[in-house]
Amino acid sequence: MEFSIEPIVTEKATKLTEKLNRYTFRVSLGANKFQIQDMVEKLYGVHVVRVNTAVMRGKNRSRYTRTGIIKGSTPAFKKAVITVAEGETIDFYSNI
């Protein structure tokens, strides 16, 4: 089974990176901590010290249109916060 991983680049995630050397990723809901650790180590060539995960529930959304109210929700996703070994960094912008 193939899992996806993509970095989350927000102000909060950037502060975590600068202060605590932690990187935030959006991963597949079915991925466990060991699979996430293997993916990050293979993709970025760093040593992962710790993996913390959280399932973020989808948020309810509604909008008013000419034909009435349309209700829906954003999809749920799993967020992984990766702590990298001291002195190592991940450069998200190297392959742009």
C-alpha cells in the first residue's frame, strides 16, 4: 500500500522548525509512525528521533448561493510532527 506525504508550511509549523527542529507533514490516514519515519528518512536523508501524529477532523463549511445554502465539509487528514536529530535540517525548497 502506497502512502503520501507532503510538508505543511505555515507560520506555526515554521516556528516549530526554528525553535525545536521539528517538521510538520500531512500524511495518509492509514500511515503509522514507523512508516512515516521510514518515508521521511528515505526522502530527506535525515535521522528521525521522534514522530508525533494527530488526526485532524474535517471542518464544516457552508456558503450561501442564489439557490440556497450549500453545506459540506473539508476532508479529515493526519498530521505528523517529526523531530529530527540535532544538527540536521530538511530543505523543502531545494527541488523547486
